Amino acid sequence: MLRSVFLSALVGTGLALAGPAVAGPTLDAVKARGSVKCGMAAGGTPGFMAPDSKGQWQGFNVEVCRAVATALFGDPKKIEIVPATSANRFTALQAGEMDILLNNVTMTLVRDTQLGFNFAPVIFYDGQGFLAPRKLGVSAASGLNGATVCVLPGTTTELNLADYFRKSNMTFTPVVIESQDEIRSAYFSGRCDVMTNDRSSLASIRSLAPNPDDHVVLPDVISKEPLAPTIRQGDEQWSNIVRWTVNALVEAEESGITSKNVDDMLTSNDPGIRRFLGVTAGLGAAIELDEKWAYKVVKSVGNYGEIYDRNLGPATPIGLARGVNALWTKGGLMYSPPFR
Ligand SMILES: N[C@@H](CCC(=O)N[C@@H](CS)C(=O)NCC(=O)O)C(=O)O
């Protein structure tokens, strides 16, 4: 009887019998180095990840990297950007050249299993599409029979492209170029009729055209591209930190906590907000971070919505509406598991 009372008490509080996550090599290395190394597209994808005029990397993915650095060090500047191409990014991550790969990696079965990676929660739900010069006069992908298509190697893009043309009984000629800047110039100089990639990246490429209105992202969405921070398998502790940092960005937005009001929120009497911000201790100890880790993340980089609006939203040159990346409470897919 006593035993079952004890067990049900454990279940009720959610306490597991196991202790904290086993220490993993990544966190040790990150702490010894004093910074988080994030892999980003070598050729840059403005809005997501690209150096600004001062050579400082900026963008949505860079801010996710900064969020992890803040969770660990309380300082969003403690990051190092490791440029990677679509073709060499997975070997670079596996070789330990970076702690998190953030160059718009699509979560897939093979990457999650055979290739030995793990994924943090999706930070951007995307789909593949086509960018076409308006003067090509094509208004839908069904008009692309016989087209030459610029495509990056080692991507889901390359695989979906073949699938799509096959199932549509159409032919195409791929123009495969490994570097993002070269493929962009190839497209702009007319070496291929159209360019294919995640539609958000196409919006980014379009924004770089001398006249963006000369190009159009076709309406077709030919695949699912859930983009997620990618880490090596087998390091539970690191996985927990990256996963819950992403969750914290979404949770903050759900709870109405922003970089502007986070200090006022410290006096909220909502128990959930108090736990999240570390006013009531416990969650920090559970994840083996400072009790104020989530507070610091929101204070320095903001919540998911703030990061989205600043880098990708309608007020930016990329101009992407939230769409399916809205919170679940607003009809979208963004949802954080409970902070308790
Ligand atoms: N989501 C697709 C495509 C990813 C992709 O094309 N990423 C681009 C950045 S948006 C890249 O890696 N570019 C490398 C470069 O800059 O050379 C995948 O995971 O395979």
C-alpha cells in the first residue's frame, strides 16, 4: 500500500526514477570553448542567415543560435558561425566542426536514422517551390515541362525535383551547382529557366534581384520541408538544451512574454509564467541551466514571433506572412510542450 502511494506520488509530480541527463561531450566542449558553433549556409540566405555590411551574421537562424548561447552563457554574442554548403554540411556536423547545423535542414527519416542526426523542434514549416523570371510567362509548375532547373546538391530539393517531374510526366534538365552564391548568379544570368528550393529561400533569393518584381515564386508547393536545428545523435544533454531553447521561444510567444515586457512579467502571479521565467525555481535545475535561462533568452533575442517578424515577416524584404508558422492558438503549427 505504502509502495503504491509512493509510486503514485512520483507519477503525480512527474518525477522519474532516473537522474538528470548523462553529461554529453557537446556541452563540455561548448563550455570549454565559451561559445556555440552554428553551421550556416556559406553563400548566405538573407533573412535566415547572412553576413551584414559589417560582416556580422544576421537572420532568423542566427537568432536561434544566439538563443542557445544565451541559455548557456547569458550572452547572445557567444556564437561562432561555421559556413557550410548543402553538400558538406552533414559531414561537417558529424566531424564535430559545429554544435548545431542551422542551414535550413529538412527533418527526414533517413537523416534522423541512418545519417545519425537528431532534430530540435521545427523552427520553420516550409515547402519546396520554383522561382521563375516573370518574362518566362509561366504561372504554375505544370508549365515547366522541358525546363532547365538550378538546384543545390545533397538536398531534399534535388530529390523532390526528380519525384515531382516524374509523377507529372514531365522532363527537366538539372543544373547542379554546389555554392549558394554561384547558383544565385547562374539563375539571375539565365543559365537555368527556373530555380528550385524551399519557398522561403526562394523569397530570400528573389529579394536579392535588382528588381524583385521581375521574379515570381510560383504558387505550387511540391513537398513538405520542416526545417529544424540539427545535432548529432547520442548526446541527450545537448539535445535537451537545444530542444527546450526552441520551445522557450514559442512558449514565450504563447504566454505573451516579449523582450519588451519580460521584466514586468517577473511580477506576474500566473504560476506558469513564474515557473517559465525562473521566479519560481525548479525548471532551471531540471535542465541543469541557470534558473533564469528562459528569462535571459527572451530578454536578449525575444520570443518566436518577434524573431520571425524582425527577420522574415511582412515588414522585411523577405516579406513572409506567418502562415502555418503561426501559433497553434492562431491556426498555425507552432506549439510548445508544457514548461513544468
Ligand atoms: N531544406 C533542404 C534545402 C536546404 C538548403 O538548400 N539549404 C541552403 C541554404 S537555404 C544551403 O545549405 N546552402 C549552402 C550554401 O550556402 O552554399 C534540405 O535540407 O535539403
